[in-house]
Amino acid sequence: MAGELIVKPKRPKGEDGHRVFSVRLPEETVVRLDKFAAQSGRSRNELIGMFLNYALEHCKISDQ
């Protein structure tokens, strides 16, 4: 006798801890990003997230 198949309700979009928004970038930046993605085997989205997290951790706001 097989056990029960338990199906949990799917979370609505936007409740997975991520948000979607658009960003305008110069064509040259997109080309560089795509080359980096191809060389690293990571998606453009993964890289953008990594780059943004790194920048936020290493950025300061100057009061001058």
C-alpha cells in the first residue's frame, strides 16, 4: 500500500523572497555581462544579483 501524496499549496508570485523589476543598461554593459555569463556558466540574473550584493557590501555614502 503506497503512502499519501501530499501536495502543498503553491505560494503566490512575489512571496518567494524575490522581486522582479526592470533596469535600463547601456548596450556595452549588457554585452560585457553576457560574455561574462557565457564564460562563467552562470545566468545574467545570477551575476547581476552577485554584483549588486558585492557592491552593497563594499559601498559607503560620503557626507562630503
